[in-house]
Amino acid sequence: MVEVYDKTSREILLFLLKNSGESINKMSLLLQKTYKQTHDTVNYLEKEGLIKTERGRRNRRLALTEKGREVATLFERIDALLKKEVSENV
């Protein structure tokens, strides 16, 4: 089962925060994930209301919803906090 907190979901949300409008295929290549893994995770995140898709002529374009943007921003803040703590402890 896919969850919002798993690594692939987190990577997709952070990716779309910076790269809105990408296709599943291009995103899977850039994130070095299989197409199936990316497709399944995108479908889950769309069902949860974190991602919206627009069907183009050949593929689906992905973007974050407002809720998805909030979650991705929180992931960014968590990453920044953890990096700060690590650098202070070194």
C-alpha cells in the first residue's frame, strides 16, 4: 500500500513543488523510479487530493493541489530543520 509518508510519495510531492506540469514518464526518469511505481503513487496521491492531473494529447500533466502544496512545503521545512540540526552537531 502506498502512503503519503513513504519515500516515493515524498519525492513526487517535492518534485512537483518545483516542476509543476511534468508528465509521469519524465518524472519517473528524473526520480529514477519505475514507471509503474510512479504511476501507482501518482494515482494514490490524486485519490488523496494532493495531486491533480490534466490530460494532454499524449500524456497526463501533473500539478499539486493546494493541499498537496501545503504537504510538500512541510516536507521541505522538515528537511531544512534536519539539515540544520546535522550541521550544528558536526
